[in-house]
Amino acid sequence: MGNDLAGNSGGAGAMSDSVEPGRSITKRAWLCIAGLMSVVLGLSIRTFSDAAWTGPAGDGLYAVMVYVLVAIVIPSKSKALIAAAALTVCVMIELLQLTGLPAELGQSWPLLRLVLGTTFGTADLLAYTGGAAVAYIVDRMSATVVAAVATTRRWTEGAECPYERWFGFPCSRRDRPGSGSGPAT
């Protein structure tokens, strides 16, 4: 079926034992770009606006960043497992805020304030769930697009016609892209 940006093979909950080395590096590079974009967007939202929606949006983007980091660390695992792990990390960090330790550490090291937060909020948990869900959906959609492109490329290079696999009816040479006709009936 093809692989998504995190190196997962297609299908719900599909797992592969390994990722091809060349593809893994490319996928991790795309994930690094996505992670950087989520950090820049999250910091920009909080810097340029004080509106009520900026807090939950920043928390959601934080969950996206955690999803990306988990996908970089374990690219061969299923997208569902990556999303669950990312949400677990976010919830654990939020629960750690109940101890007051992140607030104390944030006074000594201001950068830790951005990473660990300072105060617990139930609404933050909802934002983390939404962010992890959005990251999961985007990851699944990217897998679908990558699989479709790979299938089309293989088909145009003379491999098996996808109509046979997808719909169960045979194809002929005239059904190839650019021939001007549809599938054989």
C-alpha cells in the first residue's frame, strides 16, 4: 500500500518491523520539518495574540509536536500507537504540573516553562487530545496520498492495474493513464 511520512505501511493499525533506510531518512526529515512548523506556529500564536483560542491552539500544537517526536523515535510503529504514545506523554506532563515541580523548574530555567508548563488545566487535556487526533488524521491522509501516488507510478511503469485489485475487474492496455478511456467492463 505504501508508506506514510512516519514510515508506516498502510492500513489501520498496520505495523512493519523495519523501515527502508533511505525512506526512513526522508520521512524523518519531513517529520522534522513538520515538528519545526508546529513549534513556530505555536509560539507565533501565543506571541502575536492574547485571544481566548490561543491557549487551546497552542496546547493542540504542542500535542502535534509530541506526535512528531514520537514518530521520529519509533517510525516503524503504527500511527495509532504513535498517537496513543503522544497523548500519554502530554497527559503525563500535564499531571506532573499538579506537583508544582514544573513551576519551580520554570523559575530557574525559563525554557522548561515552555516544555513542561506551570499549572494544571483540564481544558489542556482536551486540547492535547484534539491535537493528537489531528496529527493522527493528517498522518493517515498522507499515507493514503503516498500510497495512491506509488500505485499510480507502478501502474504507469507497466505493473499490475489497480482496478483489478481495487474493484475486481480486469484491465487492458487501453485503461492505462493517458489512453483516453476508462476501465474495461
